[in-house]
Amino acid sequence: MHQLKLKTTQRDQIIDISPQCADFVASQDLTEGILLVYCPHTTAAISVNENYDPDVKSDMLRFMRDLIPQNAGFDHAEGNSDSHIKAGLFNFSQAFIVADGKIQLGQWQGVYFMEFDGPRHRTVWLKGMAG
């Protein structure tokens, strides 16, 4: 297992981690199998979406902020209930098919780390499984 270390700089932020995932697959000589990408944080998520137009990321973040505002009268004392809800709406992990040594993504897709409670130091776990 590999631990990918990230440092986010904003409260809500999307970081493309596709290159790091591809580098990990290559470093493991994983030609056929599965790559598991897991986020061990309750206020962040892993997602897949269009990675060509940067407006997709800003649109997603703006929509989530409008849909679930930070100060919506939540009971959670830490003031980050919106972050927990946003992370739960996405997912904490994604599994990817690896074929011919490459992660199988659609033409426009990228692997996203989604921060909802930054800035923070974060870890993403990567695990390759041959098969």
C-alpha cells in the first residue's frame, strides 16, 4: 500500500490525483488488476469526473456550497457538518480497472481528491491488486 500525501490550500478544493495514481500503478508493475483509491478522512472524498475543462471543478464546488451551506444551523460542535455531508454524498473510495499497465478511465475523466474542510494535510491510500 502507498500513502499519497496531499496539502490542501482552501476549505473546498478539488485536486486531480490522476498522475499520482498512474505513477503508483507503474511503480508496482501492475499490468492487469484493480487500483483501489481510499480516503481515510470524514470530510474529504474521492471522485471521478471530467478533467478537461477546469470549470467543471469550480461548478461542482460552487453547487455543493450552495446546496449545503457551512452555517445551516447544524448541531455538530466543530462547525464542519457541511463537510461531513458533502464527503458522504460523494464517496471515500473508488476502484479502477487496470489493463495493459494503465488505469482505465474515459477520455475526459480524472481521479479527484475532494477537500471540504481545508486547508489540511491529507493522506490518500493507494492499493494495487493483480488479477
